[in-house]
Amino acid sequence: MNLNKKFRVALVGTGHIAAQNHLPALRACADRAEIVAVCGRDPERTFAFATLHHIPAHFTSLEQMLEEAKPDILINCTANNLHHPYTILALEHGCHVFCEKPPAMQAQEAQEMADTATSKGLFLGYNFQRRQSAGYLLLKNAVAKGEFGHIYHIKADFLRRRGIPGWGNFTNKSIQGGGALIDLGVHVLDLALGLMDYPNAKSVLGNTYDYIGKQGGTGLKGSWDPEKFEVEDACFAHISLPGNGSITLSSSFALNRKESETVNLQIFGTKAGATLHPLEIFTESAGAISDIQFPFLTETDTQLENTKAFLDGCEGLPTNICNASEGAILQSIVEQIYTSARMNNQS
């Protein structure tokens, strides 16, 4: 445990996630963590980032930063294809790791990350910050108390009408590993699995599509080049779980639908059901059908709360963050969805 001193924290990656998510949360945890270094590929950009954010040291080599700055924690804010190698390198240098989602590009990589963290006695957590929302925490508490009975099915949606990112590497398969599923769908898949005790899948059926992405155009998040669109713009999957449980997962960068964006869970249990956004519980009370609403829930800073949860894990305290073993399960299911979709596309 690290209760008597601050963690020395270093970041790798100088993009939006590092600047807008992790740095403010770390600053708010200044009593527990101090930012000592940052690493980026571009020397000028990394120097500018360090100067702007008052970070003492900057590097272009991750290994050099780990050896010279000697951080206790690495925040991995890089592209998906660098989650595995950079996390492994940090763990081998004795660092706890807070990695952006998705865990990795492949299930084998995520499992290796989990195994390495376990063998080194280090904590590895993933930044699925939506599990820190007030509504989700209330649902988790109600589930734990048995108020839903046996949850046998969850419908998980993260859908955009025209939300193909017009910047970055989101449409590059070799860097991202996929599209709507690996970028958006993983968020609600994590939430659904979390309400069902994070089981492995028994079987998976998936379909992916790229019709709208290949057409090109301008959406709500800019324009994209259809010639360079290499990922799925929509993914639909049915996941069968032990105990006759199931999840239907829908995710899209682009669909011909009315709403611009939908992020939601629908939960079905033997005693009660619910929707997450808005939070409502559907049950029976005093022998009558009843709906329970929560109009006075106060939303929290989910990134800050997830950073606190990660630091708890590093200190050996109880934590509700997505941990290494859960990340490996999630990545396995993602890989099974993509494998099923490839087989279906070829048939």
C-alpha cells in the first residue's frame, strides 16, 4: 500500500484524452499523486505540452522516461495499437498502469497484460469512466442487494446517427483495431457485464457493416475520407452467457436513425427491470405495477471518480474500476464478435 506518500505519475500520449481528461483529474488528486513526466513521439509537441501543463520533465522515449523519471504510475493515453506494448513495458519497470480503453487490439494481448500485472504484483486498470455515473452506481447497489432478482438479459446501445470522427485515426484499422464496437460499444458492454458479475461468454454472434462509412460525407463530427475508411460503422451482437443470460449489443458511428446519439442500457430481471438514461426502475409494489424515478440524482465528475478508483486500486483498497481480469474478459468478447462478423461476411 502507498498510503503515506504521493504516487509519482507519468503520462504517455499528449492528445485530447491526456489534456482534457487525465490531467484535470490528477490535479484534483494532488494530495495522492504528483505528475512528474510526460512522453510523446513529437519533440516539439511534447515540449509544448509539458510547458503548458507545468510538467517537470518530457521525453520522446518511453523506456528512457521510465528509467530516469522513475514513476510509480503510468497513464497510457496512446492509440489502441500501443496499449499492449506500452503497458507491458511499464509493468516490467514496476509501474501500476491506468490504460485508456479498449484494453488492447486482441484478446491475447489483454490477457498477457493481466498476467504480467498479476506476476509483478501491480495494479492495472482501464478508463471506463461511465461506470462511475450516479445512475449506474445506484443500479449496481440495487443489483447487489437483490432488488432485481436474477438479471437474465441486458440490451446495451451506443448509437450515433452520423458520428464518424473526422479527425485522428478512428477509421484506421491497423491503429484502432476496429470502429464503432471497439471505440463506442465497449463502454456499454463494460456496463452490462458489470451488472452481471462480468462472466465470460458462452457463445457470440456478431455482424458488422461499413455501408455509410464507405459512402463518405460530412456528419456531426466532421467529414471523413471514404477511401481510407477501413473499420465498421455499425456493429450488432448477441452474447450468450452462463446461466441462460444474454446481452444484445448495438453500436454505430453512423446509422439512418432519428436520434443523433443514444447511450443506454435496458435491464431485465426476475424481480425488476430498468433503463439507465433516464434512470427508471420497473417493478411491482404493494401488488401493483410501479415505476420508480430518480429526479434528484446529482451527476458527478466521472473521470475524477474513476481516477480516484484507480488510485484506490494502486493502494490495495477496494475499488470498482475495470481491472485487468475484467479487461481481458471484455477484450475476449470483442474479439469473438469481430470473428463472428468476419465469418458471417464471408458466407
